[in-house]
Amino acid sequence: MDDDHRRPTWVYGVGEEPDHRFSLANERTFLAWIRTSLGLIGSGAAVEAFGIASPGVRTTLAGFLILVGGVCGAGSSLRWARVERALRRRRPMPATGLTWLASAAVLGVAIVILLVIW
């Protein structure tokens, strides 16, 4: 496929074609973040469905998990594009906030669940 026809152009329209192995690794990382986001969304749905706490806590916890899952899913697309662009320009990899967001969310939810079951 000709580079001029690939989208998004702000990613593919800069630099040189990187080694395919790096682009494929970037794609696998993107898919791992998508799995993480789906896991968070599914966990939110499970919290709501199984009613592990009072209705207010349950809905708040479920909504938080679903929101963080959605943010991780959307952020993973931006992360993929930023890394692909850095690869094409032979620049250092950009920092990510997704790891901290996901880690903090999981820790926060774990603490809430522990407080509810104790």
C-alpha cells in the first residue's frame, strides 16, 4: 500500500518507514491496552450485576471502572499513534499516563472492595 493513502496522515505522513517488527510490537501493545480496557469495563458491569455493595457504592464503583476502561481504550489509540510517529521519526518513545491511570484505578477499586467486604 502506498504511504500517501494510509491514515492517519499525521502518523504515516512523517519520517521513514520503521522496521516492521517495531510497528507490530506497537500494535500488540495497543491490543493489550484494548484488552485491559475491556477487562475494566467488564469488571464494572460485573460489580453492578452482582451487587457486591450498597446501591450507591456499587453504582459509583461500577461507573468508575467503566469510565476508566473507556479512557484506557481511547488513550490506547493515541498512545499507539504517538509511538508509531516516534518510531517513524527515530525519536525516543513518548511517556504514557495510561499505566499510572490503570494502576491507580485498580488499586482504588481494590481498596474500596476490601473496605466493603470487611
